[in-house]
Amino acid sequence: MSRSGPSGARTAAERALPGRAGAFVRELGDRARLCDLYGDLGAPIYHDVSAGDTFEIRELVRLVRRRPGPVLDLAAGSGRLTLPLLALSRPVTALDNSPGLLDLLRTRLSRDFPRLRDLCTTVEADMRDFSLDRRFGAIVLGTTSVSLLDDSGRKGLYRSVVEHLAPGGCFLVSAADSDGEETAGTDVESTIVGAGGRTYRWFEYRPAGGDVRVVTIAAEPAADGSVTVCTSSVGVISAERLEAELASAGLVVRERHRPPKPSVRYRHTLLEAEAA
């Protein structure tokens, strides 16, 4: 959902952005182009920021390799996990509710990976409630994307996953636990470089004791001086809570995995679950 638009709506969005990100946007004034990180304006930025991130990919591919059958990549985006999974020479269905990100994935496949293109099926759908005419040996939800869903959304996700797992199939889902920030809170800014060489300002805010963090990414100024500012709210869900929710949905965690490259501020855990 875009946050750009009439001045009144934009002013409300500026006030809603917390901490350093809010101060930065107020400083930009009319130059700011506010948008959702996964919307049409934000999709190319999200792709550029995430394309070069190899975190957890090796571990996920290793675990998927052990399960025969087609693969479902949930919240696939522009293909950060889809492309490595396709390299296993298995059919992969890439599901996402962002048409812009799926367009980027299809473009990448046609332009750079034509031999993998026929193995990939893209589906524009909501991971909270989807219905596909097949079952999968492995269903993957990486990059702690489960944190994008509220309680109701996660229940719908688990129900859909159970309905689409083949016998003996597994659900691989990653969780991020905050590292000592529960009481102190977070309001940080850093500079990151995207896969295409562009520089971005990254803001992350989480109130003391809160279970939601707000991520804001600001692009370099455009030729007309405008600055695209993308934002998204992301939950922080512990692996323990996630495992309990999966059990309630009929998914038993068989193993926990810790990818070797930890996040700077979060401990990542990859849960491997099967239908009970």
C-alpha cells in the first residue's frame, strides 16, 4: 500500500514514521516520495538491497536437496531464494503478492537464466491463504518473512502449508530473535550498498519492549532531487513461539538449524517442520 499521495495523507505518514527515519523524512519535506517497501516504487529497491544477500541460502538449499519433489518458495520476491532452488534442477513455484517483484523475477529468468525458466512457475497470491493444484516436497519461507504476518495471517499460512505438503514433505521457515534489545529498544541508521552499486540509508526502529520493528530504506536522490523512502513494519517472533504455533497447526518441528552467518542484531533460527 503506497504511502505517497495527497499532501494530507503524506503528512500523516511522515508523522507515523518513528525515530531517526521520521526526522530524516521531515527534513526532506516535499522531496520525499513515501512508499511501501513491497509496492511498485519499493520493489526495485527491495530487489537491489536483497539480491546480493546470501544469508541462509546454502543451509536452505542443503535441506531442500534432502526432500524429493517440487518446491514452493513463499514470499519469493524477485528470486533471492528461487534462483538457488532452481539450480537443484527441480520445479519451483514462486509465490508472492507483489506483481512488481514477480515481474523482476520473470525478467531475471528470461534475461540471465533461460535454461531455468521452464522449471519456474510464478504465482501472484497471498501466502496467508493460497490454493494450488499440487503438493510439494518442500515449502520454504525464508528471510524471516513470517514476521510480516499478524497472528491471524500466520494461522492462515500454516493451514495453507499443511494442505500443500506432500507425504514426507517439510516446511522450512526462519525466525529472528532480538539479541538483548527487549528492554533497550532500537533506533539505528546505517549505510548499505545494493547489488547494483547504489547506496541507501537504512533505518531500523523498535520501541523498548515492543515486538514490531519499522524498517525504512531511503534511496539516493533522483535527478529532480526527490528521494524515494520505503518503509515496512516487521514483527519479531521468537523461534519458541513459532514452534508452538506450528505445533498447534499440526506441524511438528523435527530439527532446528542455525545458519553460520548471524545477523548483526538478530539470532536467526531455521525450523524444519513436518505434518504431524
